[in-house]
Amino acid sequence: MNLKRKIIMPVIALCLVGSVTACSCNSGNSNTLTNNSDGKHVIEVDGKTESYSDKTVTKTGDSDGDEADFYGENSAIFATNKATLDLKNMTINTDGKHANAVFSYGEGTTVNISDSNIKTSGNCSGALMTTGGGTMNATNITAETTGNSSATIRSDRGGGTVNVTGGTFKTSGTGSPAIYSTADITVNDAQLESTASQGVVVEGKNSATLNNTTLVANNNTKNSDKSDYYQAVMIYQSMSGDASEGLSSFTMNGGSLTNANGDIFFVNNTSSDITLSGANIVNNDANGVFLRAAAAGWGTSGSNGGKVNLKATNQAINGNMLVDEVSTLNLYMSDNSTFNGAINPDGQKGNVYVELKNGSKWTLTGDSYVTSLTCDADSINLNGHTLYVNGVAYKAGTASTGNAIEINVSESNGSAPDGNAPDTKDGNPPAKPDGSSDSKNGGNSNSKSKDKPDKKGN
């Protein structure tokens, strides 16, 4: 292990530099580890099994763009190359641009963190960050981020697996959802809150699953002009190359979702399964809708709508559903689910199939237009409105049998416009896109705000 002398007038402190702990200065207190160098880590574990407990970790210093977002540069705690890192009773604070708190990078790398507190204040600085196929397991974490584009539970190119149990996760920056998923993320029994962003964003062929979790999306600031609407949960494909194309998913079992502004769900430029079971979903915006499947500013015009399978089991749904001309919805309701709302009340647009089974009921709140319908004779309460099925008015009190709409799922491995695609085989770094910015070539630290929907600086 090398010794590096760092002089801070009038105090002299020794910093230990090695393969496990990189540039961490304890300044006379073995429980306090710090680093203030641009691009460096406080703790780095490379290909080994290590554990830390009861430490206060403080990171300042900046980084720019992809080196930090994809590869973990400048994160306070970093594990890579099939390392296993166990963290317990940690206090982790970062104050810098692209200064993520805890970063798991590469296939075979696992970070286990429990009973810890995390705060980040710089832009593009998540609390828990996973890329390149890494694994993050977090239990009883209290995490808060205040910078822009700083999701508390965050992933980027190459994705991975994230499991969160318990804890509280809160964001206040613009473009900072509680969860930004380009991975498979599961959250159990936790509390999530976003202030100036969607509550959850899923990009590409990835997932977010909430089990008995409370999600609050205050969503008071718009961070992109590509969509005209606010939303609590956004599912989309940016085409940046950071997420493979394919069927995405959002699942909510129990728990609650409370939205302050705009729509509950928005699906754009991708295909998605949304599965809801016994969740308490409340929209406090009277002008918002439950689901909007529609084209926006991502993808190719004419083929960039949302294609959705919405599966509701023992679920109450309140609010309209809007499906535009280039979008598709299959709505499956079972086990006494209820839907109070209208579908495309202004007229037929996209293809919509509705299936009501096992005691499920639909009460219309406006005229509705669908392409195909399966229901029992007592499944639908027209409530003074008209339901049109493929242009023909449905007759109250009759059973109907229809067919779901086939949803074709694109599988192009997330190729960016220049053809570059993520490469995570054997834990190798994902391919870096041409023209990417980093601290070594004078890049702008705000060139890629990873947690806002406008991913390519548009």
C-alpha cells in the first residue's frame, strides 16, 4: 500500500491509497472517510470481498457525463469487477456534480447495504446507482437527493438488478424521480416521494416492481418539452442506446400511489405490461387521466405511440384512459376489479380491447370508444352514456366476446442512432456512444441528465 502525503494548512493528514480504499482520508478519525478529488472515490472495491460498517463517508469533487453515469467515476463508494461489498450503518454524503453515493458496476458485482443514511446535493448524483449488469441490495435505507437529474434509486446503461426493502427515498430536484429504471428494480415496503419529477420512470426493456410501497409524486416542474403532460409513472424508450428495446413492465402489488399533478400513467414509444393488484391509486388532479398511451417527442413519428397491456386484479381504477391513433391498449380486469371512467370519450382513435371477468365492473363516466369487448351481461353500467364497440353502440345487459389486439414488441438491443449498443458481456464496460462528453475532453456536466426524459440534451 502506498502512502500519499496531502498537506492541508495548518494540519497535515495522511491519505491511504490502495486497491480497496482509494484516496480516503480519515483526518484522525477512523470512522470518518473523505475524498475531495475530482473523479475519485472514497471507497473502491475491485474484484474482492470487503465490508465496512459504522463509517461516515463524505465525497466532494466533480465529474462530467458518461464516465460517471456509466462507469462509476466520482462516486463515493464504488464496487466493480465481480466484487462483493457489504455496507452497514453507514452515513454517506456527496456534494459534487455526477457524484453518486453508492455504485455497483458490472456483471457479478454485488453491493449489499443496510441501515444507512445517504444524502447527495449535486446534479446527476443518485443515492443507489447500478449499471453494466451489477447488483444492488438495499435494506432500511434513508436516502435524499436535492440535485437535478438525481434519482434516489438510479440505473443507467447496461442495467442490472436492484432489490430494495424498507426505507425512505425522497427527491427534490428537477428531473429526479424516486426511481429511474434501466434495470430490473424491485422495491418492498418502502416510502418513495418525488417533488419536481415523475415518481417512477422506466426506460426500454426494463422493469419497476413496487410491493406494499407508498409512492407520492408531487411532480410540480416539467423538465422536458417533448411531452405536454405531467405524469406520476412514465414508461418510454428514448432511443439513446442506454436501454434495450423490448417489453417493459411496471407492477404494483398493494401499497399506494398518490399523484398531485397530471396523469397517473404515460406510455410512449415502447410496449409495456402494467400490472396492478390491490393498490390504492389516487389522482388529486381533476384534469389528469389514469392512463395516456400516446406519441410524444421520442422515436419516429407515426410509430412512436404507447402499446399497453394493463392487467388489473382486485383493483379499483378511477379516471379516463386515452389512446391515440398510433397507440394500443388491452385492458384486462379480473377478480372484482372496478373501473370508473371513460375510454377515448372524444371518439375512436387507437385500438382498444376491454376484457371484464370474474365479477369485474365498468361504470362509464362519459361516452367511450373501443375496438373489441369481452364481458358478461352485468359487467357494464352505461350510467347514461354510450359505449361504442367497433363503431356499434353496445346494448346494456348483453354479454360480448371479442379478441385482444396483438402487440408487436421490438427487439433491437437498444441501438443508438449511430448503431452503438450496450455491451455488458462478462462485465465489460458498455460501449461508449460517439461524441460522449466527459471530464477528460472538456464535456459539459449537464450534457446528459440521465433521470429526465429528455435524455440526449434536446
